[in-house]
Amino acid sequence: MIQMFIESLKNLVSKPETIKYPFAPSPEPKGYRGTILYNEELCIFCDKCENICPPGAIKFEVVDIESGKKQYNYNPYLCIYCGACVDACPKAEEGCLTQSEARTPVMGESVIKDPKLGYFINEINNPKEVEKKWRELEIRAADSREKLAEYKKAKRAAAKAAKAKASAE
């Protein structure tokens, strides 16, 4: 009993062991990795980040078949924040893909609304709705890639036919 009383007195005068959350931020551990930030102006659309992403949180959708223009889409709720995309990006040192120190948005919070970041969702609060929209995007992205491949194949065939016609004349 006396030992408990002594321990209580020690606790009254010693520094608290806990942090003052939410009034003070919790310390970030060494090696902390935050959300992925994207800079469209620097991107060369090489698809390396999409191909290396383990959970498939990055998808490129071809939005213009003739020019081959792609749109970057990033799902922060699917991302595991491993940093593989940043490591694979040839333009990462210039700031195309970076990993911020900002925390991941909690489901129900709105994510950063800057369209240049490539966030595919803005204010979807329902996880099932997020999943549904992402699956729709995956299908659109795959279809757009197939259409682009068909377009390029037809363009090469037309160029080959024109070259054969020119050499025959």
C-alpha cells in the first residue's frame, strides 16, 4: 500500500509520458512516408509509376487517342505509401512525383482538391462508392489503352502501305 502511494506521488511530480494530442502534433517516426504528390507539368507519362505500384493505386487513362494524351489518376485510399512509384519515376528528382510529409486523409475527409495532383476522388465519403468509381476507372483505363494500341497499329499499317505504294511507283 505504501509503495502505491509513493508511486502516485512520483507520478504527480514527473513529466507526463503521453503527448498532448490533439493540441500538439504527435512526433513522426523516422522514415515516415506521407501521401504522393504529382506535378503534371513535369510528367513524361512513361507509366513506370503505374507499372511498379503494388496495389495499383496509380492509373493512367488515355483521354485523347490521336495525340496519346493521358490523365494521371491516384487513389490515396488504395495506396500503401511504399514509395516505389517515386523511386521508379525518372523525373522524381525534378519534383514530378514526391512523397509529402502530410498525413493520409481519413475516409470521410475531403482530400486535396488541386486537380494537378491527380486525385481521382474529391469528396466521396462512402468507401463502397470509392471502390465502385475506382473499378469504373480501371475499366476505362484498360479500354483506352486498347484503343490507343489499335490506333497506333492502324497508323503503322497505313504508313507501311504508303511506303510500299511509294516504292512501287
